[in-house]
Amino acid sequence: MGERFSPEEFGAAYQRFMEWASQDFEARRSPFKSLLSEHFGTDPATFPVTGEAIAPYDLPNLQLALDAFLEQPEIEHELVGFGGHLGYAEMSLAGLVHDLGFGLAVGPVRRTVVELDAGRSVTCVTAGLFLITAGDLKLAAMLMRGRHGFDEPGLRLEVLAPEQKDGEAFLARLRELMRERNVYRGKVLALNGGDQMMGQGISVEFPVVDRVERDQIVLPQGVLDIVELHTVEFARHSDTLSRGGRHLRRGLLLHGPPGTGKTLSASYLISRLEGRTVVILTGAALGLVGEACAIARDLQPAMVVLEDIDLVAQERTMMGLGATSLLFQLLNEMDGIGEDADVIFLMTTNRADLLEPALAARPGRIDQAVEFPLPDDAARARLIELFGSGLELRLTDEAAVVAATEGVSPAFLRELVRKAALQAAVAGSETVGDVHFQAALSLLESGGAITRAMLGADGGEAARRLDPDAWSGGGAVYEAVEIDEE
């Protein structure tokens, strides 16, 4: 056996060990316990902590709310940052109060710059401790991004106060200020992201939507009037309708073949409904309908634009489990937003036949469906003139051009005019004539079914009608202009 310690020697060694352990513990203590105790004038270990999740896209709104609150004359505050690696710390006020923030030190306040529209930006705190004094009331608020070593996209704001009601009142006031100073109010927004599995938070973009005038939209008589009645005119008389007990939430479905003007009409409505918050969802972002409805509810009057709604609202027997859940979420959000909410749901689809019937089962889902058909002869003539604005168009047989394009969409005609202008430029002609249109149509049809489908042609009918003899304006048969690719 080894050398035996006497009880006295063991006791002395144990005392030295405890002194060493105590010194090591003190060395590893977080300074924030002392800061909080000094701020409150007492040990806040038993004070209640109230927390609230903050959507990542609301960070600039939270920053503006905090600025407004802290700038009040009767408010004093100190902002303290965190040093060290925040991912492994117990990032909570309860953790700081109970000395669980090992490895933390006082450090720089962490901030990020959030870009907004029109060159604006807001510099936002992403991790910091606010020590707030409002007269006799003292609060501590901590904002953090990410927890426990994971790069979580969410934000959390916690407040420590002597009384629960004081913390709740502080958070309630911040929510009011966030609504008052919301950077998204009256703007056109597009939501993206939201993949929590990949650590991607929801981001808000400010897409530039070109102003569209009424005369830029060519539709059968009365179609645009119906669209305006349920949007522009409804908004104009919303106060009267509300006083009469009529619900303000409404849904409008624009359906028809690709390229017939549905998206253009949506842009026109955005131009007409100035001051209304618009949230656009398209493609994968359709899964963010919950967030879009939350924004629309807070910032009403608003409009939620759901492009290609058939992607999530197909008749439920045709859908997989994931798509079905999105459909149910869409229906629930539309119902849950409230009938009195001044929110327009504007939906577009190329396949109305696939839509779930429940979308039209209740008011405020789809109150009006409007068909956008392929343009007739008169509409195609107007569209060619419209798309030819700025060009020197000289068609000796405009009727032949119109007849040869039966069954195509406005998108097809726009591209036809563009290609005709290119043919004229290559040929050195200052005017765009029949020969250039014939060559352009030949090029478009050479793309086959894919090109026709993308541009909204009717499955090749235009190609089958493409007869050079039909272009015999002035007795001559025109040939396509060949482009020398070299």
C-alpha cells in the first residue's frame, strides 16, 4: 500500500483543494450576475422572466420599436454586449441570473444591417443585454439569435422584471410600437426561405413592380371591370360596406391559359391600390402562407397574391400528403384571418380544373372567379399595335398576321413583335413589315411544342395555320429573313 495520510494531513489537503476549486469557480463566473444584481439593487434570482419569439423578418421593426421606447425622456438605459462564443453559453436571462453563463464576458454589442427598399437600411442589435430604468421601475431585456450551438434562424426577446405584469407590459408596448413603425406597411413584399431544417429563416424582399396602366391590358369587354369591382371599387367603398355589416375579406381567382395577362393584371391592381400592403407568394414560397397572412392581418389593408395556386390547392384526392397539408393550411389561414379583415386574396392559375372545390365553399376564400381567355381577332390586332409601340410598323396585310396567330396568347404576341423587330434590324430595315413577322413566326414555331406551351400558344394550331400563301400581301410571297449567325 502507498503512504498513508494522517487525518490532519488529509484535512489540510482537502481544505487546499476546496480553496483551489472556489478560486477556479470564481475565475469562471460570468460577470452578468453582478451586473444584474447591481442594476436591480438586489439579487434578481427569483424575478420572473417573460419571453417572446420574434420572427426574423421582424428584426428591423423590433429595432425601431426599441429605439422609440428607449428614446423617451424618462427612460435611461445601458446596452451591454457579449464576448466569447455565444453558441455554447446558456443564452437566457434565467441562465445569467443563476451564473450559468460560463465562458461569457462583457464584449461588443452584435449588430447586423438589414437592407430595406429604396436604399434604406436599419442597423439592428442581434445579441445584447438592455439594462433599463424608467423612474422607479427597472427592467433587463435580452435579445438573442440562435441558441445552444445551433445557427437557428429565430430570434427571442426576454425581459426580467420584479413583477410579471411589468415584463408583460413592456413586451405589449414593444408590439404596439412595432406595428406603428412597421417598415413593411404599404410596401410590395415577396417572402422567401423558411427552411428550418437547413437553418434558413424567412426573408423579405422588396420586388420592383413596374407600374401598369389600364390601357396596357387587353381583355374581352367587361373582364377587367369585374376584376376592378372586387378589388379597386371594393376598397373605395370599404367603409360603407363595413358599416353595413358586409365582410371585407375577399378572394379573387384569375384563371386561364399561360400568358393571357393574369400576372400583368395583378401588377395593374398593385398600381391602383397604392398604400395597400402587398405580399407576393410564388413557387416554393407558397408554403409561407401562414406568415403572409400574419403580415397581411397586422398591416391591413393588404393583398396577398398567390401565383399558380394550383401548386398547393389541387383537388385533395390528387395530392400527396405534403401538398395536402399546405392546402389545409391555406384554407385555415384564409378562414382564420377574420371576415372583417380588409384583406384581398388574389390567386392565379393556369389549371382551374385542378383546384380544390373547398376554396369556393365559403365567402372570403374565392368570391369571384374570372376567366382570362386567349385573345380573339380584335384583341390580337390591338395587342400587336400595343407591343409595337415605338416601332415603325408597316403591315400591308394586318389581317393575315392576325389570322395566322389565332389561338396564341398575349405573351406569344409580345415575343412575336420583338422577334419581328429583330428581323428588321438584322435586315437593316427601319420599318417592321409583313416579311419580318412571317420570319418571326417561323422562328417561334421552330421551337416546337415547348416554345408554344411556354408562350401560351394552343398546342400547335398556329403552326398548322402557318401557310406562306396566306402572307401574299401585294401579290408577292414573302420568305423568312435569314440571320447570319456568324
